[in-house]
Amino acid sequence: MQPLIDRILVYIDGSEESITAAQYALCLSRSTGASLKALYVINTRAMDDLVKANIFLLEEQEEYTQDIEADSARYMNLITKMAGEKGITVETITRKGSVHQEILSVIREEEINLLVIGELSKVRSRRDELYNETERAMRLAKCSVLIAKDEDRINDLFDELV
């Protein structure tokens, strides 16, 4: 019988909720023996839209992209450090493009069977709901999706990992 969970992907976007999701994914990886990958997507699609709408100049887009790439490296280093402190291996992946499309691509390419995401932000309007890239990925994913909630409990579980 194939294991229920043997390939986990956690999506990191730099929010506190995604760090909580990473902690939970690390706990799951340890308890199930599943391999773990952490994904950060540099949303170039959104930046392209800002340039087309004349909100950003092309030079500003390049500077902003460099800032986001630095953020990506910082968060991937944080996840690697968190994993290393608990004796867990995590493979980090950084992609550029549309967030939901890149999440779905990694799920397909890596044959992921569990996507872990942070708690979704409150929906303030139908427009917000339509443009939430993480929620879109959650709805379109061909694998099970776990939304990590209860930050205090997850912090405790993570702290207890030996």
C-alpha cells in the first residue's frame, strides 16, 4: 500500500501564516517520514500588470524584483535553518511567474500529495476572492491541501520536535 503522505509541499510567501505553515509541514514531515519541499514564488505576473498599468516604471520593476528575490532567499534560508535545527531535510524551490500556476506546476512535477498553506486572509470583497493566488492554487490543486491554523498549538508542536 502506498503511503498516505510521502511528498509534502509548503508554500511560503513571507507572511506569518506561511511561517506557521512551514512549522506544521516540518512536524508532518517528521511524523510521517515524508519528503518536504518549500516553495517561494516571485510574482512576476503581478509586477508586469503594475508596469502595464503605469503604476511602476520598468526600472522600478527591476529594483522591486531584486528586493523580492532577496526576500525569497531570506525566507528559504529561514526554513532551511528551522529544518536543520530539528534534524529535518527540506528542499527549497524558488520560482518566478504566476503564484497559483507555479504552485500547481511544482505539485505536478514533484508528484506532491499534500500541499500545506498558511491560513487564508479574510475576504473583503468578491474581487479579493478572485485574485487570491494562494486560494486559487488550493482550489485547483490535484492533491490534498492542509491549511495550517492555530498558531499557538503549532508553535508548541514545533518546539517539542527533537
